[in-house]
Amino acid sequence: MIGGGTGAVPLLAFLRCLAPKGVECNFILGAKTSHELLFSTEIQRLCTQTGGFFRVTTDDGSAGTRGVATDEAARLLRVRTFDCVYTCRPEAMMKRTIDLAEHAHVPAQAGLERIIKCGSGVCGSCCIGPYLVCKDGPVFSSEVLIGLPEFGESARDASGRPVGLPSP
């Protein structure tokens, strides 16, 4: 699992489901600073409980390894094998993670975030390619995301206009 910032929250929920089942879980948690690391104590405890590892990266080096979570993911995907990669937030990080997993021939899934107005697929504000995050997601496989040129590049603002995503 690779979570950036608030992306730790949904991945922690998933980790809480997997840990009691004895599934080995590994987690890379990235943030800008040590003050922005969410639930690191619980994530570390659960990963240890499953026999997995927990790594932290911060942009400023105030905790864990200095750098971004995808740098650590790239390193680990070169030296270890994994059954699947799960990632959440921010989208530029998820795009890089999906690309890394694809290169390593590991299936991956990403939890997307979009503005959802109607929640029924009528307004289209949450679209990504032909998919609606509110109805078809929010979790998408790497097979779907690899073919979507806007993944990691753009989203839609509250009015429905395409807007660029911030750089990682």
C-alpha cells in the first residue's frame, strides 16, 4: 500500500480489514512533513502484526526517508515481489505508482478522488474518460487507468471544467 497525505485514511481502513486475516501487508506512507503523517503508529503496528514492513517518506526529511513515496516504491519494486499494489492520494503520486507497478508486472488499484455532485452519474462532474468515479469507482484497476490520458494529468473543478492537477 502506498498512501500520500490523506490517502492514508482509506488505505488504513483496508489494512484494518486485511490484518486480522493474516495477510502480509506492507505500507509506504508519504507526506510533505512529519506533522502531516496520519495514523503512522497504527499503520506500523498493523503491518508488524502481519509480518509486513512500514516505510515513511517526507519531502523535507523530517521523518523517515527524505523524498517521495514513489521513490521508495520504485526501490522496493526492483528488489521484491508483491501480489498487488494499492494506492491512494495524491493523483500524481498514484499515476507514478501505477506506472511503476505496470513496469514491474504487478497488478495495482488506485482510489480516485473527484468532485461528486449528484452521486448517480447524471451530472458527469466526476468523470475520468468514459468512467464515473461515483458509479464505476472510486477504486480503479491499473488496467483501466493506464489507458486514460487524463489520469494523473487533469480532473474537473466544481463547475465541471477540466483543470490540471498540481505537480507532486
